[in-house]
Amino acid sequence: MLLQSLKKLLGNVLNIQHETDEAGTIREINDKIPIRGNNTWMLICSAMLASIGLDTSSGAVIIGAMLISPLMSPILGVGLAVGINDREMLIASLKNLAVAAAAGLLVSAFYFSITPLGEPTNELLARTTPTLLDVMVAFFGGVAGIVSISRSDKSNAIPGVAIATALMPPLCTAGYGLAVGRYDFFFGGFYLFFINAVFISLATYMIVKYLHFSPKEYVDQAKQKRVAQAMVVMLVIVVLPSIYFLYNIYSGIQTKKQIEQLVISDFTRRNNEIIKWEVQPGDSLQYIKIYSVGKQVDEQLVQHYDKILAANQLSKYRVKLVQLDVSPEEVQQIAYDITNNLTQDFLKTLELQKMQEQHTDSLQRKQELELNGTAAKDLKMLFPEIRKVQLGEMVNTANVGKPDTVMLVMLDWRQPEPEKKPSQKEQPVPQKMKPEQVQEYENRIRGYLSYKLNRDSVQVISTF
């Protein structure tokens, strides 16, 4: 009894069939499918507004572009046509959708080819990789759209559906990729647009079948059968890629969870604060790039993570650490930026600065070594009495508040050669260099090295 009451309650709450206006729904969608006249102008304006919004990271402008976009009707027309076996409507919907997509690409590509800005903003980056949430938004947005249109008392849900499904921004992202030659943006944006279109159409088809819309009847029964078969094939063509897309998205989510468990969690436990991490595709490998602050991480730890990934069927992934020299205050600022989706350019800037500093230090060290080697050779030429020269740096910590770096020069002087051949009876004893002569040479060497190496402090130590 209780189950029957609950079933009846749910039926009353969820039932939408008794309020359906089948003829009005088909007429309204069919009338708005053609992209011509005012729809053409609305499409151009929508693509231009979406491009400006993406270029300037303006959410308000992007929302405005979604509201006036006429892309929804041809997509709903595809799902409706398959649901009622209407061959003519399907052809018209696909043709107008293709025209609208091409026009949107051309308008956005034109804008991004002349804009003085044109940098990849966060709004553009957010529309290059579809996620499971994007699929769910497209599907439930499509459900809301067809349910809203099918009511006898039309609701005002369509503007909300247009905003939620966001068809024009990913299409304009693809246009940006065309304009600047970034095919990752083109394929990523168009992939997201295609995903949205497929799942809106699929949702429309399912609701049409649920509402038991009458299939279109043809005078020629053989033709009706062929159309029905063509619609089944069309449905399979639409559904199979959708399953593949969902599998890829689900697989990506599972892989990220694995990476979090195997690498990210362990790295955090080592008292290293992760600012951000992401997976970046490469030619043959994919890199897990980790931006972190904290103590210096040994390269052996990276190799350890690579081995763990390989042991867990993730051999095509490699860990790449980017350790940033930032203060706690800067870390707080970075955390604030992450919350507000503003860190992509900031992290890239920090990474470039880090690489530039390392490159500069390496070049500077190489130049110092070459200069030291040249100075040592010069000393041996200027002072033939020198047998060996060693140059190095020493930190003088006598003044704790202000340590000083001193150039240390170790000189090994030759013993003077005897002036004549020794006889069997007499062996001459070589005389060492006189202290005043050594002192004079050391002063001259100190002055030469100070000038040559641009050093304020040079200490010379002589051995014999």
C-alpha cells in the first residue's frame, strides 16, 4: 500500500506528459532552425561578443553572448528529428548547425586576428579540455531545454539553458586557435562544442521518446521504413562517440585520482607545500608538473616517483618539479590567486624567472671558471718562478652581520736551479727566494688579480 502511494506521488510529481504541446513544440523548434535573417545577425553578434569576453576575461560579456546565441535551435532540431523520424528536419538541422558553426568560427577567427590583446586568458584556457561536469551540464541543460519548450504554458527556462550549456564560447575558443595557429585551442574548443551539441541532442531525443511524440508518417511505407532505419543508424553514430568521450573523461578522472594517491599525497607529507599541479601532454610522455615551495627536493625523489608510476601502469607519466623561491606572504597571495583563477600566467612567469636565474647563474659560473683559468695561465707566464697556481673562493665570517667573499690564491714557487753543474766533490745548495722578493711578487699578483677578476678582496698564500 505504501509503495503504491509513493509510486502515485512520484507519478504526479514527475509526470510531464499531460502538459505536453506536441504540435507546438515541433512547430517552434522547426521554425527556429534556419540560420537566416535576424538569426544570422544574432549569430554574428553573439560570436563577436563571446570573442571579446574571452579576450578580456569578462564573464558578463560571455553570458550576454550565450543569451543571444541562436545555436540551440538546430541542436534541439537534430534530437527532435531523430526522435520522430523526420528526415527533412534532420537534414535542415544538420545543415544549419554546420553553417552556424562555420560562421561562428570565421567571426571569432577574424576578431582574434585583429585584436591588440590576443593572449590566452583563463576564460580561453577553461574551454580547451572537456570534463565530466561539462557533459552533465550539456545533458541536463538539453533536458531542461526540451521540457521547457514542450510545455503548453511556455516557461522562461530557455535563457538559463543557453547560459548553462555555453555553446558559443567553446566555438570561439576554436576560432582563437585558428587565428593564432594554436591547434590545441582549436581542437580543444571544438571538441567541447561538439560534446555539448551531442549531449543536448541526445537529451532531446530521450525526452521526445519519453513524451511519446508521434513519428512522422510517409505515404510510401517503404520510404518510412528506410527513414526509420536511417534514424537508428544516426542515433548509433551519435551515441557511440558519446560513450567513447565519456570513457575517456572517466579514465582521465581515475588517472588523476591515482596520481594524487601515488605522488601528490606523498609529496605533501614531506613538508612541501604544493601551489598547483597539472598534467601536461608531451610528444610521447605526459608530465605531472608540480609547483611547490618549501625545502629543496632531491632529484632522487623524482626518480622514485617515476618508478612508482611505472609500477602502477602509468609508465607514460613523468614527474617534473618546479620549486619556487617565494616568501610566505607571496604564498598567501598565490593561494588567493588560485581561488580567483588568476594563477596560470603568474606561475608561468615565476617558472620562467626561475629558469632564467638558473641559466644566468650557470653562465656566470662558467664565465668565472674560464676567467680564473685565464688568470692562472697569465700568472705563470708573467712569473716563471711559479710552479703551480690554484684559485678559489673563501667566505670570511669574521663579521657575522656582513660575510665577505675572498678570492684565495695558492702559489707554489719553484726552487731556483743551480748556476753550474755539480761536481762529484761539491754539491751546491739552491737558495730559496728571498722574503722581500716573494712579498713584492705577491703584491704585484694581488693587484693584477684584483683588476683582472674585479675583486675587492684577494688573499695570496705562497708555498715552496
